[in-house]
Amino acid sequence: MHEMSLMSEIIKIVSEDAKVNGIRKVSKIHVIVGDLSNVLPDALELAFFHFQKQGLGIIDETTELEMMREVAKARCQTCLLEFTPDYRVALCQKCGLPDCLLVSGETFRVESYEGSDEW
Ligand SMILES: [Zn+2]
């Protein structure tokens, strides 16, 4: 389950940034998960619960994880049709050509987080 290491990475990024900004407690972490990012939201949440229980200081059981889904979108380079692809490599649904660019859906990143400098 690679969501475990992804979550660990997210917590590291947020913790380091929080430290720089004098934030002692993180109340919410917003992440963007693209439909084609190979990240399973359920598994990511499980990983988050795991780290919550570990009590890593900045994150505890009151911290929330908010996942925002990014819908997959591709654009055909030939007819400019925009559609929702099932895979990273997509055939245009109109002209059937494989000449499509992925516009969105591969994103996986921390969008923002909320916290306070109080204990
Ligand atoms: Zn097309």
C-alpha cells in the first residue's frame, strides 16, 4: 500500500511548514487526489488514521483530512474534444485518435492546511 508512504510524506511536509510558521497543532489537511493519480482515497484515509494514532505531535485524533477529488479530463489534439478518460492513455471518443493530452486528473498534492499556534 503506497498510500502509507504518501501519507507519511504529506505529514512530513505539513509538519515542517507548520514548524517554520510557528503552528503547533494542525486541525485540517486538504489534499487534492486526481482520479488518475493512482492514489486510493480509502487507503489514504486508512493511512491517515494510522498516523493519527501514532501521535506525531502536530497531528492528533482531532485533525481532519479533507480530500478533494480532481476529475480526469483529456483533450484531443486533433478535434479539440474534451472528455473524461478512463486511463492515462486515452483514445479520442469522437475521432478515435490516440493524440490526446491529459488536462487534469493526475494531481496528488497538499493544497493547504489549517492550524493554530495554541496548544
Ligand atoms: Zn478527436
